[in-house]
Amino acid sequence: MFYPEIPSRQTEPVRHRLPNSPIAAEQVDIVRFLTDPETFGGHAPAYFDTAVSHLFVCGSHLYVLRKPIDDDGFRCATVHDRWDWCETQCMRGVSGFGVVGARPFPIVRREGRMYLGGPGSIRDWVLRITCESVTVDKGFITLQHAA
């Protein structure tokens, strides 16, 4: 379930370099892709790291990439598990501020490049949450009303 405020560990934008926090080997290329301004039309996303997710904020969109974790009943260890998690979040789609527009997007590889959505070989899944606004302040990401 999404909360109106999501605490994070890192509060500075990443300029197409990998963050200092540990990243699972299977997600290094994906995190690099999602921190690249070209992925978001030249706009550098803000990157945040939580215990269970990599978060990328660009405009009024929050992209959530779950880390490959299998701990105490919380299972997102495989790409298929992360798809299931995205689908579950979309069906819930409710925060303390009302319905949030959420949609899973595949991270795909085709012709040797990564893409957000479209045809290709699926490498992972991200959940794109669209709100009226996404505010980043004092280490918190705040979702403001549904779009």
C-alpha cells in the first residue's frame, strides 16, 4: 500500500551516475537507465532509496522499482514477483488522499537498448504513480491528490 509520505534515505538528484547505496546486480542497468535524463525526455529525475524500493521522481510521476527481496512474507525476488506486486498496487490504487493513478510499466530491452514500455524483452517492472503533484521535501516524497 502507498502512503501519502514515503520516507527515503537520499535526497539529492542523481545526474546519470549510480547511487552509492548497494544495488542488486540484476538491477544495476535498470537503475542506471532510470537515472538517465534521456529516459524522461531530458529531465533529470530525483532518485531515492528505501529499504525495499528504488524511487524516481520526475514531474508529477513517481516510478517505483521494487528491490529483489524475499523476506518475512514480502516477496519481490523475481521479475514475475515484481509484476504481481505492481498489479496488486494498481488494484488497490488508494492512498490517504484518494485514488491515485497507478500503472505498471515494463522495462524492456530491444535492439541493445533499454526502454520504458513498448515491445521487447522484459527485464523488470516499475509502477508509475501519477498525482496532481509529487513534492520532495526533507527526505519525504509527498503525493498530492490524484491526477
